[in-house]
Amino acid sequence: MTKKAVTPKGKSKAVNKTKAKTTKNPKSNAGRPLKFKTAAAMQKVIDEYFESVTYFNDTGAKFLRPTVSGLAYALDMSTESLRKYGNKDQFVATVKRAKQKVEIALEQGLYNGQVTGLIFNLKNNFNWRDKQEVEQSGGITVVELQTSFKKSTDK
């Protein structure tokens, strides 16, 4: 859309009113403000979460049933937001330690017999992998390669 605008000297000129496309700077600080201003504030909620998922069995032994999704929910964010917080300098150690505590609880759960779901969780949330050993039978043939070459005079 083009309109005429009056300049300070009283002359009119054409003005283009279409909005210019702008690109967002990925390194800018724009966006939603952080839910937690400090790692200590985040740690307080994390501690409350772990307290809420602490149970005692019939013999009085203490055990945890935390999950990464449950941790994110307690922090009032998505699991993706939790991962992003884990990449921010001031929250790296806090998030890493909380996720490590979840991983430890899952590892301990492997001893209770219901392992399929726990293994799935460990593989998907903590990069656990199945180790496959491949044994090769048969011989190996060593081939000597030519290491010097003559310059060709043919053109």
C-alpha cells in the first residue's frame, strides 16, 4: 500500500506502508522470561519433587519413583523446556544433578524385576545403548600395496 506523506518542508512523497520482513536473531534475549531466576529457586522445587516421590516398602526401606516427565511437570514446564534449561550456564549443574538422581533411581529399579519399562526409559532419556559384540571367524588376508610409482611419459 502506498500513501503520500508530508515532509517537514511541506512537500509530499510516496511512502510504502507494507511491513518489511524481519528475521529473529537466534542469539537475542527475546522470548519468554525464565520461570526460575536462580538455580537455587529451581533446586527448591526439585527437592520438593523428589520428596513427593519417595516411598517406603513393607520392610521400611526407602526408594524413589521419579521420572524426567514428572520432574518437568513439578517444575511447571515441558520436558523440552527442562532440556533447554539444562543448556543454560546457570542451570547446567542443577538440571544435570536432578536428571542423574532420576537415572540412579531407575537403575536401582532394575533389581526389582520389572525391567522392560525401566530399560526403555534409560535408553530414551539417558542414552543407554545395547552393547553388541560381533565375533568374526575366518582368516585375514594381508595384501601388500605398491608404495612407489613411476611417472608416465605418455601424453
